[in-house]
Amino acid sequence: MRGKRRDSKGGPGMFNGFSEFDIPVSGTTIHGCRGGSGPPLLLLHGIPETHLMWHRVVPALAAAHTVVATDLRGFGDSGKPVSTLDHSPYSMRVLARDQVEVMAKLGFSRFAVTAGLPRRITLIMTEQSVIKGVWMSPKKVDKTARRQEILAAAVRVFARKGFAASRIDDVAAEAGIAKGSVYLYFDSRDALLDAAFDQYSGDSQDRVRRILEGDAPPLTRFGELVRGILELISSRPDHARILLDLWATDYMKTVYREHRQAIALLLKEIRPDLGEAHATVIVGVIEGVLLQWLVDPEVPIDRLAQPILDICLDGLRERA
């Protein structure tokens, strides 16, 4: 086991005062470094990373802990044993056992662990618990709530930066979570956009469906429809800005088609000679108001439903 002082192998000022080591474990050798004093704390890097990812936080951690930072097998300066068809030499159980053996050889049978990113995600591990596969679980996360938090963060980022300029890293930073956590719920930036769009589109379709299936007279329901669409848009400004960013895409083609079809059905209840062409004009009026509001936020979109109705209703009423 090597034990020299580590100053700046990873760059100026990295891990000052830490001692490097290479410790033999089952089937390979684990490289790492140790420093500080106090309760033992093992730092495990993310994938693909090495223990150097922790260099910004170890000075503070070492003030109150004996910090051990290692390279997982296959990464950094740790051993890289040949894999097998079932990849068993690199299974999570084997990687975990490596770390338990390292800590045991450093004199620690019980220790805290922080893994993935420099955040306070701590577990208590013992050699016995890992061998049995019984880990003390971290705090349970409400997956539905977390997914919604990530989606809301993505909507804010897309609205602020535009979809083309946004990255998963931006969404993770906005949500205050690790980048890897985003991928637990959404496998790509496009998946985030799809989910945001589906959420908005679903709410819009539900509102339109309730109005169309209502018992009020057709003209009354038409007024409710116009007010409902503008109310939904004004209450979701970030979603509206994303729609503007997607104006020329197939996303909007679907939305426009659904709106035209829904409004055309309602118009035929008002007058049989009205149809999708008339619905297209009405959608154009509503979208024109939306566009002006997005370009100039001083446009009072929440007060424009009645002017639209004043212009439309006279032309929609039964002719004498």
C-alpha cells in the first residue's frame, strides 16, 4: 500500500495535505487519497469521473472528517481488470465491496458515504451489510413530485434560453439536483420537451372538451372557449414562450389542427354553414393576440377575450 503525500497531482492546490494510496482488494487495486481528521467519510465519484471531482469540497470536509476519496475500479488510477460476458467484475456489488475492503484496511469498519456529486447524500455502510446486500436506504423521494419539479424547471429554462440553447445541465441546475437525477426521469432533452408539451396540450384539450360537452347554448360555450384558451395561455407564460419557440414545428401543427377541429364542431352548432375555414380564422385571431402579448408583455391578454367576442359574435349570429 503506497502512502505518499499528495499536493497537486490533479492540478494546482488539489488535495493539499492528503496522502495517496493504492490498496489491493479482491481482484484489483484501488487508488485514492486520505486526509483530514474526525469521523470517516468516503467520497465516491460519479460515472464517468474520478476522485478528482471532489477537489473543491475536500478542504471543508477534511476540517471535520477523515476524508477518503477513491477511484472506482476501471476508473482513474485504480486497477482495470478484464471484464467478462456478464460484466460481473464491474457489478455494483463488486464495486461496493472494493470500497468496504479499502476502508477496512484503513481501519474503518463503519463510515459515512457521499456519492455521485458533492452533495450531502450520506449512507452508513458496514462490511456485513454490503455483503448481505442490505443497505441503509437514503431518504425516499416522491418520484411523482420530483418528476414534476424537473419538468417545471425545464419549462423555465426552455422559456428563458430557448429550447435550442438549453442543455440538461441547465435543467439540473435550475432544479437544484444532479444531472444524473434528471436522466432517472427523462432520457433526453427532447423527452423533457415532449413532456412539457404534452402537459400543456393535455390541460388545453381537457378544458376544450369540458366546454364542448357542456349544456349551455352554443354561443355561450363559444364565449367560454375563447375565455378559457386565453386564461390558460396567460396563466402559463413559460409554456406560451416555448410554443413560440416551436412555432414552425410539427408540435404546433398538431395543436392547431386539434383547435380548428374543436372550434369547427362548435361553430356548426351555431350555424350549419360554418366550418373549419371559419375556425381557422378564429384560431388566427387568438394566436395573433398571443403573439403580440409575447412580444409586448404590456398587451393585456387577460382582458382581450371580450373584444374578440365582440368582433366575432355579430358575424356568427343567425342571419335574418
